[in-house]
Amino acid sequence: MDVEYDVIVLGTGLKECILSGLLSVDRLKVLHMDRNDYYGGDSTSLNLNQLWKRFKGEGTPPAQIGASRDYNVDMVPKFMMANGTLVRVLIHTGVTKYLSFKAVDGSYVFNKGKIHKVPSTDMEALKSPLMGLFEKRRAGKFFLFVQDYKENDPSTHKGYDLNKMTTKELISKYGLDDNTIDFIGHAVALHKEDNYLTEPAIDTVKRMKLYAESVGRFQGGSPYIYPLYGLGELPQGFARLSAVYGGTYMLNKPECKIEFNDEGKVCGVTSEGETAKCKKVVCDPSYIPDKVRKVGKVFRAIAIMSHPIPNTADSHSVQIIIPQKQLGRKSDMYVFCCSYSHNVASKGKFIAFVSAQAESENPAAELKPGIDLLGPVDELFIDTYDRFEPTNDPSSDNCFISTSYDATTHFESTVMDVLSIYTKITGKTVDLSVDLSAASAAEDDL
């Protein structure tokens, strides 16, 4: 191959496909390769036969579960915040025209042994059974402060400098108890651990505002949206975008070996005896194991069911966050459910996932508190995978490696990794000041 590419992207996981699309839109010459013969990498979606083969090995799924082709089961299940970063990237790139979305019915939190709807405004706080009467009033005042807060308008700051004040200090001004802090921090601001309490409050306030604005956008029961036919549509949408702008795709390319020159910088990728020259490489951790380190493991249960998750108002799609304190864990557990209403399962069937950062060697036992919330299941599969992060300095070797997907059931952390890599490659930031209503044309179901 005599052509030199600006960037070769290895792997068609969602992160790599977003980057391929963004770089192609920037008119960089992009070659995208994958050792697999399908899109999606670790974040692919499987039909029922593929799911069965992956976890059961032999045999065929029972007929009562439905036709294989009706299923699109995400291996990395995540919802999108309606006003969140991924939706802004989709609009910025125009990928919305390749996708159709539907609102997610419910957003819940597990607290003191029960499932509760997550309140996101002062009015919802006053109605929530999560708190007693006096605590509701205090929480309502705090939600009102967050709703009214505008970073560029000091009159809304009440004299607080949220860049210096910690989240704990801000919350103490409102006298909220630990129970309220727990669901606000984990189910509204979507923090994964409790260290946010000692960090500047501005981040938590912005996260809470995003949650409330996303809930308000489609007047649904949650701040989330999700593509019809599952997340497998996303990598393909970005792949189409890249192709429109001249990007080249090659699937089923075995042994993609990254080549380095004498200075230790990337100079190409070799597959099947041919080397494609390039200036930079983007890849997932599996393509360059000597430049990453293991940082943990994710446990995930996948359940096929014939009913919605109990105590979620018969929601056909729902997220339940179980904050770490509720289970005596070091990190949160996440329950995610979607169904035939999003065209990811046979009529009358529901797919539920329970995900957690591993804290033991026993996935079934560790995930049991989440699995117990599901009610009876038709089939249950247990998945585990290691998480890796890069150890290299991309400024010295021009190799840009994504971090493995975490256990969260929303996309905010995933997209921040993508935008960080984009900035390292190009020196630019993606303009996310988009017209959010531009997504609604493709969202007929909202």
C-alpha cells in the first residue's frame, strides 16, 4: 500500500467508530480496520443464536423465547442522556439521520431495600417517598438552587464559589442527610464513587442540571434515550459517516500489527503481509497489549424475561442505580432493562442487565442483589471482562489507545474518553454547542 494515511483506526467499537467519524469529518485521511468480520468490537450487539453460542457453546435457544433475528442484545448496554455529550456529538456529525431513538421510560434508585423513582426537580423532590417531610423541603431548596444556577450569572450563585467549594460543603449548607446525598450523588449526578464529595461542587451541579434538563426534554419518566434496534446501530452510523467523508473500512483483517520506526513512533499497520503507512494509530486495548495495564474487571448478568422489572411502574425500558453504600460496596451496581418496544427482543420479551465493577472472584454472588430485583427470568447468562487503560505517552509514540468500557449504564464517561483522545490527536475540541432540537427529526418515537 503506497498511500500514507493520517490515521489508522483499529477496532470498530463505539469509541473507535466515533473517532473515525470525527476525524473523517475533519478531512483527515482515515483507514479503519478490524480483525472481526462484524462491527462493534466489545460493544457489539448479538442476535439470540450468537448470544447462545457465546455463553452456552452448544445447542439452540428454546423456541418459546422467540426468533433469533428479533434480538439485538448489547454486550455493553448503555443509555444516552437526552441532552448529553453523545447526543451532541451525534448532532454535530449528522449521524442522527442514520438512527431512530425512543425515550427510556424510567429512572430509579435502590434505597433501603426498595426501588424509588429518581426525583430531578424541586417539585418531584416534594413528592418523593425517598425523604421525610422536612428533608423534602430541604432537598427542594437545593434542587431549586441547582435549577436556577447559571455559571456566568453571579446573581444565581448565592455567594458560593463552586470552583472552590467542595460538594460536601455545598450540600451542608442545605442540611441534607446522608440518605439524600446518596441518591443525589449517584442517581442524579451519576458519580460512580463517593470521592466527588471532596471535589469542587461545580461538577456535581452541572451533572444535576444535565439530568434535569434531559428529563424535561421529552417529558418522559427518565433523562435517557436509546436507539431502536440497540446500540449496534451506533458504530455502523459512524462508519457510514466516515465513508461519506472518504474514510476506508476493512473488516476481517487478521493479525493487525502496529509498526514503529527507529524513534519509537507509529509508522504503519501490517495485515496479511501488507503494510499501510500512517502518521497516527487509534485502537482499543486488545490491539496493543504491551502499552496497556489491567485496572479491573466488569461482571455483568444478562437476563431474558417475559415481564418488566417489578416495582418500576411496568416500564418497558428502565435504569436502576444501586449506590455503593446500599450494598456495602466500593462502587455502584447498575440495572438496565430494555424490551421489544425498542426492537431488541421478541414480542413480549424483556432483556435486563446487571453490571458492576468486580470486587470479588464470584460474579453470580456479587451480582445477586441486582438479579434479585428482576423477578423470574427465562434465561440468565453471566459475562465477565477485564478493563484496561493505556500506559503509553501518545505524544511520543503517536499511538492513541481507548480505555475499556466501564460498568455504568450511561454514556457520559465513554464519550469523555473519546473527546479527550480527539483533542490529543488534533489539538482541537469538538464544538458541542449544537441545536439539540436537530435530533428530534430522527426521533419520531419520542
